[in-house]
Amino acid sequence: MSNYALISIIICYLAILFYIAFLAEKNSKSKWVNNPLIYTLSLAVYCSAWTYYGSVGIAANSGISFLPIYLGPVMAVPLWIVVLRKIMRISKQHKISSLADFISLRYGNNRFLGALITVVCVFGILPYISLQLKAISETFEIMADEASYVSTNIFDDSTFYIAVLLAVFAAFFGTQATDASEKHRGIVVSVAFESILKLVFFLIIGVYVTYFLFDGTSDIYNKISITPNFESLTKISGLEAGFDWFFMMMISFIAIFLLPRQFQVSVLENNREKHLKQAIWLFPLYLLLFNIFVIFIAWGGKLTFGNTVNAEYFTLLLPLQNDHVFLALLVFLGGFSAVISMVVVSTLALSTMVSNNLVIPYGFLDKFIKGHPDKNSNYIKTIRRISIFCIIITAYVFYINFSIELSLYSIGLISFVIISQLAPSFFIGLFWNRGSSKAAIIGIIIGFLITLYTLVLPFTIEAFTGIHDFTNHGLFNISALKPYALFGIDFLSPPAHAFFWSMSANVLCYLVFSLTSKGNYRERNYAEMFVDSSNYSSLQDSALVWKGEAYVSDIKNVLNKFLGEDRTQRALNLFFMKYKIPTNTQMADARLINFSEKLLTGSIGSASAKILIASAVKEEQVSLVEVLKILEESKETLANNKVLREKSEELSMLALKLKQANEELISKDKQKDEFLDTVAHELKTPVTGIRAATELLMDDDDEMPAEIKTQFLNNMLNDSDRLSRLINNILDFEKLSRGRNQLNIKQNGIRSSIKKAIIGVQQLAVNKGVTIINDNLVDFKFSYDEDRILQVLTNLISNALKFTEPNKGKIIIECKLINNYVEVYVIDNGKGIPDEDFDFIFDKFYQSKNQNTVKPEGSGLGLAICKQILEQHNGKIWAKKGNKNGATFVFMLPFK
Amino acid sequence: MKKKILIVDDEPNIVMTLEYTFKKQDFEVFIARDGSEALHILESNCPDIVLLDIMMPDVDGYQTLKYIKNKESLKDTKVVFLTAKNKASDIEKGLKLGADKYLTKPFSVKKIVSEVLELLN
């Protein structure tokens, strides 16, 4: 493939990433951007080029020892629920924006500690980034036709331009807000996208090698198992290698928490704690998938190439060997994705540290105090952007000058060991309140120096001079000082060895100095807050103990410099509202001090925030005893508040119940009114008809035509009937609803009752031409009030008659015996019941709106009366849904 | 020219008496059996007066009145509520909504005629 084609593909790919990041940033509230899957995939930034290419290299040369690097994180994952959740809560509460911020805040915003951590991280991660650039350049070289791609002239080197593009990407999406604790959704989503790509492409090449180039896993195994030295590739050889495994797992266990890029995605970019729940099983699954084919690709490559090529690039070389350029291109892009996500997130994390924990606290604070808010915010962003470029460019320079010689795996491990030095002050500090800043600083420095001596120094000397004197004979030829075998421990691999010594010294220093030296009150205060975070998180701002003299206006001035007047005013208003403090308060209290520090922390780091606020206030020393007393008091206040709150909740519950009872009464009253209104209306209507017709007939001057006269008389007759029917119904209904009506219960046959009812309406049915079918009637004798049940039956059948069409209507009456009750069906083929009426038809005076335009005769009480009759029999009546050609009414009568 | 009257009521027996009465008074009579039918008639006709029941299915008397009040072409049309609702609060509500008269059922035919004629003069 030509250079140009490859470069254009890379550029297209980067453009897609920009676009995705841009979309995510724009829709940062959407559920696509904030879901647990995105979170889990962003965690997979752990799988860098080292995983993508390096694992295969290790698997080919030293067998399964690539595994501990993934087993460590898998072991760490179950702990996330406890540890990571705690870290997340603390970070959110204090607006933490980097690992250095987190640790230094635990030790009382110690400025030097923050800077030290930043230096350690930069030192550890820079080579790691350069290793990623190396992977790009080497894979590029493999993919490109022209072998002379790696050029010593920077401007001929595509890797340089790619590095610059990555810096632009990180700078653009990483510094949108001045407050670095804001989320970077664009970067996270693009990382998640890349995580999918790299996994899919790696699996594709895995399947390709295993099932296309070879005949499945057993084929590869059979072939490789006859090669010499095969045994050593599949075993952990002996106790010594066992130690190796153990330390490697510990290193990677620590790395999954403390690598700046992991801290960035797992803690700082997390916006829903509950996403952890999915991540704890999805992330190990991701790692597992990534490692399934590693061993087979490695063996496949070994069988194909022997030891003639760099095993790290088997994934590219195998498809190229077989002329599958497109496949190789996919693999290349997968590796490219792994690189980009690692470089961008690491750079972002490092740049925040460099700006907030190194540059700003050590040089720019004075300037900021004098500066204008807009300018300050620009300064901060600029510092971060310059840091991003510097980091990437430095990594590039490092790569050009050094890492060409080194393998992905070895540099990766060196990084991990260096980062591990932060572990004691981080983990122990989270759970032990005695840990002090002095101890943390000494521990980190000692551990770091030992790592330099036992790992970095000999490694670099060997790599560049090729002289092994230092390694073989030790410093000044003292054999106890051999860097790879300090004090005679010569059975560990260099990284495990370095880890063992540096970590032992680090932890020892940390413990000893913590026990012998107490930190100042501020340190102890934060120690309490971190260790006992679940208790103090509810105390919010008042958990910080502070004593001294400070004016609100002074603090406001400082805040103005960074947030601008509007935001400051808004933030303070919120604060005053939250604690119900009058807005014209003059003197600031501890809560305001803490609140203001938090406001600034995101922008300039916790150490600078502390220094700035301290510059505006006059602080007095507080003794440790006082700290603990004040903390106790705040806890008590909180407990009292809780009791009060519970009481007031009880009261409001009571008030709510009273209100509900009252509403019920009102609604009952209203129902009664409505009932009376309706009765009045129903009675008045026929009376009106009768009265008007009578009046007209009385005043008749013989002009009225005879047929109209007859019509009026007819109407009067109908209205009178309607009136008397209505009166009977109302009386019935009233009696039934008061339960006054004693049922006349006797043994009756249901079949004969139904027949009787039908006879009663037979004439009407014949007149209308409606057939009544009753073939399916069981005969069964049991106790009920026959008159009442006849009333129900008559009502249902007349209703059916009313709603069926003349000469076409058909009414089916059925009676079934089920368990211990009888069910009677009245089914018609009439107009049916509209859906919206189903719930109401048994209400009194409810008349379907779907009736003929001419009102059918009815009081609106019929079904309501039926319902009451059946309820008195402990039965039920309902309309059955689902009859498309009419209505189906069912009632159920239990045996007495 | 003949005066036009629209009678809106869902009780056919009542409508029949009113229709007979006003035809005899030489009115042109329109009949609507509910509110929606009334709206339909009002779309293309401009009666001088509307006799309006309140309790009707679907579109009730209040809604019909609102329609009349909002229509420019019906601004001279008088509206008389003719309803069984005779509580003081109902009457007040009806008049407040802009009805010209509020008459209750049962009614005297003669009274209705005289009220209508009075309104139209």
C-alpha cells in the first residue's frame, strides 16, 4: 500500500474520530453518551498498543506470561464497588480534576506532594506515550511500500504529524472548560468507539489466523507442540516464575487504579455511580475477549515466520504474507485506535496535572491575582494546551532518540512500576487516617529512586551502550548492589525485582514516618474526611475545620478573578441560600472557605486553591483536639437535624392524610349533588313534554291538524310511562342502595327463570323482528331471589333489544355451570359498547353516547340496579370485551 | 321577512311542541338534536334566536353558546337557555357566559313565545 493511500486513510479515520467527539460533546446530555456501556468501553483505554501488539510478542517469546497484566485488573474489579465508589464520591465532592489533586488533597492540599506526583507521573508516562508513537511508526512502516519511512528528519516523518494531530485533538476536546473537573464527553465517547474497533479488529485477525491460516486451535497446538522448547511456553516454570507472576499481577492491580489515564476515565469522567455495576462484569469480559486469540496468533506467527521477524507485529505480517492487505489495514487501524485513545487520555490527564499541580501553583498565582477573570481563564486553558503539546512533542522526541531500540512490553512495565510508587500513599491513605504528607513524600521519593536504580538506569545503560558491567557487577563492583539482584535476590525478573524493593521501601517509609510524625491540623482534617468519607460526605462544606478571620468581600474578590463576577455571585447566592445565611453577611465562616476552595479546585488545582484563599484570609492555627471536637459537633448537629427532619416529615404525612380525607368527603358530597341533579333532570324532561303538549292542546283553536293532535297525545302517554318507570326505578335503586330491600331467597331453577324473563319480552321482540335464541341452558336449582334476578334478566334482554336493528337482531342467552357458580350470558348483535364506555356503563344515569340520535327509552338506572341486585347476591355483573359484532353481558351467581 | 329560530334539544317530544308553536308564530324553524348538529346548522345559517338546552351528549349548551359568541356572523343572534337546570348558580353561570335569557323547564309555551318576541323587538 502506498504511503499516500495510508496517510489519507489515517486522516479520514482521524476526521471520523473528531466528528464523533464533536457529536458527543454537542449531545453531552443524551442517553447514548451517558450509558454504562460507554463507561465500560472507555475503561478499555487500558488496552493500548502494548496489549494490541505487545501481548503477541510476549506470548511468542515467553509463553503465557503476558497474562498477569490482565489478571491483575480482573482481580481489582470486584473491589471497585467499595474502593472506586469511595474514590468517585470524594472526587465529585471536592471537584477533583486529577490523580495528583486527589492524593495531595488527602494530605491537606500539600503543594509539594502534588508537584511530586505530577513529576512521577510524567516520568512514568512519557516513555509509555513514546512507545505508542513507536508502535504507530513501526506498523506504518510495515504497511507502507517504501521501507525508508522512518526518517531522522522530523518533517519527513508521518509519525510527527500524527502526534501533532493527536495533540490538537486532545487540546480541542480536553480544554473546552476552564474547570478541569468538568466531564470530557467527546474524548470519552471517541475512546469508547475506538475500544470497539480495536477489539473487533483484533478478534477478526484472531479468527483469521486460527481458522483460515490454520485449521482451528487444535491444529495450531498440534503443530507447535512438536517444536523444541515448547514446554516452556505453556507453563509457569517453578517458584521463581511464580513470584514473577505474583508481582506482575500486583503491578497491574495497582495500574488499573493509578495509571493517570485509568484514573481519568474511571473516576473523573464517570457521571453515574451505578455504571460501575455493569462495568464490573463487562470490563473483565472485554479483557477476556481481547486475550482469547493472543496465544494462537503468537503460535501461528511462530510457525510461519520462526524467529525471523519481530513477533509483536505478527498480526500485521500474517495477513500481509498472504496478500490480505485489507485485513492488515484493519489490524493497523485497530492498533492505531489503541494508540490514539491511550495517547489522548494520558495526555489529557498529564496536562491537567502539569497545569494544576505544577505550573500554576509554582508560578502563576501572583499573576492570576492581578489578572482579569476572562484573561485568567484563557491563561489556564493556554497553559493546559501548551502542556498537551509539550507532552506529546517530548514523547515524540523521546521516541526518536531512545525508544527505537526498546520493546513495547519492557517500556510498558517500567511505566507501571514507576506509577506503582503512588500506591502506598493512595491506598493506605484512603483507609488509614494517620498517614501524613511527610511520609507520603518520603515514601514516593525513596521508592522512585530505587526504581530508577534497579530498573530505569540499568535498562537505559544496556539499551544504549550495550555494556553490561553495571548490571553484572553492581555499583562500585559491590555485588550486593547489582541493580537486577539487589542484596542477592536474583531470581526475579527485573520489573518484579524493582517493584519488590521499591514498594517495600516505599511502604516502610510511609508507615514509619506516618507513625513518628503527625501532620498539621489541616492534613488531619482532610485525612478524617477521606477515610471516613461516608460519614462526612453528608456534612458537606462544614466538615472542613477552619478558624480565623475572613471577610466575604475578600473571598469574593479572589473568586471574581477566576469565575468572573456573574458566576461568583451566582455561586455565592446558592451557598447563602443553602445554609440560609443572610446575603449581606460580612464575616466568612469555615463553610464558605471550604466552598470557595472547592469552586477554585477544578480550575487551578486544590493546592493553588488553598493558597489563593489563604491569601485572602487571616487564619489561626487550630489544634488537633479542636479539629476532632468540631468534627464531632458537626456530626451531632447533623444527627439532631435528622431527628427534626423525621418529625416534620411525620407531620406533613399527617397533614396529607387529613387533606385526603377532606377531599374524599367533598367528593362524596359532590357525587350526591350530581345524583340529585340528574334525577331532577330526568324527572323534569317528561314533565316538560307533558306540560307543553297539554298547554298546546288546551289552547287549541281547532287549527291543529288531527295527526299532530294524535302525536301530542301519544307523546304525553309515552312521557307519562317514562315518568312512572323512572319513579319506580329510583325507588328501587334507593331501596337497594340502602340495603333495605330484603331478598326473598328461595330454591329456584335458573332455566325456568330465564324462560320466564324471555316470555316477558317476547312480544316486543316479535314486534321488532328480533330472534331470541336460548338452546344452551343448563338446568340447575339453587337459592336466589327470583323476582330480582328476573329484573336483571329483563333489563339485559330489553337493553339488547333496544340496541339491535329491527328484523336483523339476534339475541343469544346462555347459562353455564362453573365450579360453584352459575354464569348467564346475554349476547346481542347490536351496536356494541364503545371502548370508552366500558368503565361507566354500570354507573347510575350513565347513558352511552353512542346511542341513536333519538334517545332510547331508559332511565339510566337499569344497569346500576342490576349491579346492586347481583352484589346483594354476592355475585357480579360485567360487560365482556372482545365481541366485535355487538355486546356481551355476563352475570355470575354463586350457590348459596 | 320571516324570523328564524333554531331549537336545540335532545328530547324529541319537547322539540315537537316548540316546533309547532313557533311555526304557528310564522317563524322559520331549524331543529338540532344536539350541540354538534346545532354547530353544523350555524355554519351556514344565521338564525335570529336560538333556544338552547344545556344537558346534551357530546357538545353541550355551554359549548354551543361559546361558539355563537365567537362567530362574527352570529353577533346579532340572541341566545335563550331552556334547561332543567334551575339552581341559582346555574342561572348565574348561564347569564355570565352571555346568554340573553335563562328559562327553565318545565315551561309554559305562552311564556316562551312572549319572551322570544320581546327579545326580538
